[in-house]
Amino acid sequence: MDGSFSQGMLKSELLNRLAINLDTAEEIGPIAEIWVNGHTHQVRGIGCNAGGLINRQSRRFLWTQIGSVGRDGVVVKAGAQAAAIDEHLQDCLPLGEVELWSDHGDRIGQLIDYRFDPATGNILQYLFVPEAASALAPGLYALEPVAVISTGRRRMMAEAAALTAAPLVQAGIPQPPEPSPQRSPFDRIPLDRLPLDNVPDPRQGWDAAVKTTRQAQQQVSDRLQDGRQRLQAEAQERRQKLQAEAQDKLGGLLGNVKKRTRHLRNQLREAVTDATAGLPSGPNLRDDKTPTIDVDAMELWPEDDFSQEPPHNRPHRP
């Protein structure tokens, strides 16, 4: 790796530096994370944001892919596969501000930074600040990596004797290191090279957006009106069709009733004709030779005149 760093490099100095692709000279994004192996105390990789209005980790690179670290950026050889990178970084942590504990169970302070060798990635010192309740005076202290027992995402545990004897790097209450300012997406636009005559007027864009919105509203209203008219026409057509079908069925039913009534009337007329065919009528009633019986009135009701006489006194009829 190019560059001379006699005293090593701080993590805070590397964060937010711009990563540049060595093969294409295109920017990859600002450095957002530095991946550290807590067992070997070595920087193993970096994570870069893709940029944009919402920062997000998009790509990771091994420290061996770092070609050089300059004053303004980092040159990266972006040729390794993502699967191989993830395999190498699976035991690493994006070591940030974590709590520092002693092996006696005392919380000593907080780890805020570390110094490493950019050529090898080996961590030279961990830098921490003690808590107010700690026996250490306020200031910035250095902890040797050999005194670290274990490292996690939220805590680091070290030997109590090494923490008590940690050398003071800066007395007083240290100010947090100021990271490099993160570039805004608008910093990538070369405004000094843009022809101002071709810059669109924001008001025109607003008017165009309003016009487009109104046109869309009118189109939606027209479609709704067309759909409503189509539904009304379909309903009217269906109603007329149902009425025509009902009239046809009713006409057929009435026709069948009339036809059956006519048939029954004809049958009744034929039956009456057959029943009265042998009876005399008209002049035949006078020439009828059928004998008749003459009955005397006295013989019909004899009991009316002789009702008081006993039966043996009644005259004998020959």
C-alpha cells in the first residue's frame, strides 16, 4: 500500500472518505464501516454506501483490495466476488463505540477510536475514555491489543491490570474526533459547468405538473362518465329484453288458454248435438203417434171426496 503513516491511522480519519474504483475511476461511495477481527485485532475490510438521499451499505471490500489511502479518498481494486468477501468477513465486526469492561466485572469506560497500520491493517492501540465513577482521571487513554480478552458488538473486555496502567494520551475531557464531512449527492453535480441558459425554470416544471394532474383527473372523470353511460345503456337494453320476453310468454299463455277454451266449447256443442239428435222437434210434435193415457180427475184424487167414509163403505169400482 502506498503512503507513509509513521504513527498509524485512526479509524475516525478513514470514515467517510470516498472510495474510488481503480479500474473505472468511478466513485463507489463513502466509507461507512470498518470491519475488524476481534481475535486477531486486525482491520479486514470496509463497507461503502451507495450514496443517494438515503445512505445504505451496498458494497463491502477486503482490506487487501485497498490499493492506496490518500488524503481525500481510498483507491479500491474492485475485482473480488461478493461471496468470497462475505466469507472472509464472517468473523468480523463493524467495531464502533462499545463499552469497555474489566475482567473483574467493572465498567471502565467507552471505546471511541483505535489506531491501526494501513499497510497491514494491524491495530496498534485502542483508545477509550473512562467513566466519571472510574478511578482514572478524565482524558483519552490507550489500551494495547494484547490486553483485550474478548470483543463483542456492544462490549469489549480487557485485563483490569492493563486498564489501570493504561497510558494517558490526552488529558482532560477529549472532544470526539470530527470525521470527514460526508459528501452530499448534490456535490457530484458540476454546477459550475452547467450552461445556465439550459437550466429549466422550476415554475415551468410546477405548471407542467399541475397541468398533467388536471389532465389525469379529466381523463379519470371521462372514463367514469363513459362507464356510467355504458352501464345505463346495458341496463335499459336488458330491461327491454326482459319485457319483450315476458310479453312473448304472456301472449303464448293466453293463446294456449283461448285454444283450449275453443276446443272445450266445440266438444260441448258436439255432445249436446248428439244428445238431442233423437228427440222430436217442431212440426213433428203434432204428428207424433206415440199413444197417450187419458186420466180422469176423479180417479186421480178419490180420497179428497171420500176421506171421511170408512174404506168398507166406499163403492166398488168395476
